[in-house]
Amino acid sequence: MIALIDYGAGNLTSVKKALAAVGAEVVVPSDPSEIAAAQGVIVPGVGHFGATRVLEGAWTEAIVQRVGEGRPVLGICLGMQWLFEGSDEAPDVRGLGILGGRCYRLGGVRLQPDQTVKVPHVGWNSLSIVHDASIVAGVATDSQVYFTHSYVAPVTGDTVAVTEHGEAFAAIVQHRQIAGVQFHPEKSGEVGLKILGNFVRFAG
């Protein structure tokens, strides 16, 4: 069973459909105590980092407890950014802090003279896989996935794949059983389903 966390910042319907397509049993818990029996936890999300403030307290404690038990966690888009220490988008809101670094706004690098990076970054873009990891098993480098975001996570030692949009940013991360994807796998066709399927299999 996969627990899909609803904190009011994600399109749960499309994520649930994608998970069903890869054979996952999904529950949307209404209380943090309900994730105790979950084999894995997914934190989705779109929009402003400030929305993750809802996760502070009991939800964070329950997720950290699952992490301590060795159960896998997957963050999607905003959910991936939440795995880091925080974001410049909402400096007063803390992230989960399992991954080191802070998220920041795209657009600091010029593509060519007098042309700035288009933000938000919306549409299909390619993955450049830089490290082997269970989350990308069977995924080829240069695979196309669907993005919609303005903030990104830094490239660190936990980065599994990068994407270029004026600058390189972390598109997929994994630290032990904790993984995150900046794009939307539920909107990324067969590649997205492959990644979700990898997570579900890893959750066992």
C-alpha cells in the first residue's frame, strides 16, 4: 500500500490513476497516524512552497518515522523540493531537510545576450542521467518528461538526473530510499510510469 499525502497542493486524481496503472494500491490518509502501515509514501505537489507549511508537525513526524523504519518516500515536483532544507520561495518555511541544500528560482542565467530564461519552465524536456539508482532503472538518458515549475533544487551528490533550462538543475534525486522528481511523472507517458513503477517495486 502506498500512502499519497493530500495537503491541498497537488492533483491527486492524476497521480492516483498513474499509480493504479502500475499496479499500486493507494490510500489517501486523512490523519498522519494512518501512514503507519504504508509500504511507501508519496508527497506530490504543485504551486508555492509555502503550501508545505501544512506538513509541519504531525505529518512531518509521521513521515520521518517511516523514513527511520527504512520505508521509501517519493517527492513529486513541489514534494521533491520539500525534501530539501527549504526554498527561497518561502524562506520562513522549513523543508523536511533529509536532502542538503535549498531550492531557488530559475532564471539567473542568460541563454544568450539580452535573452533571459523563460520562467516558469513548462513543457517537455530531457533527462540526463548522471548516476545509477533504483528510481531510474530502465530509464534511458535523454528521455523526455513533462515539467511545470519556477523553482528548482540544486545539483548535489544525491542528484540522479539533471535537466537543462538555461542552467542545470536536479531533475531526479535519490538518497538511499528517499527519491524525488522535479517533473510530473503522471503526465510524462511511459517514462513517468516506469519511474512510478520503480518506486512501487522498491516499496515492495
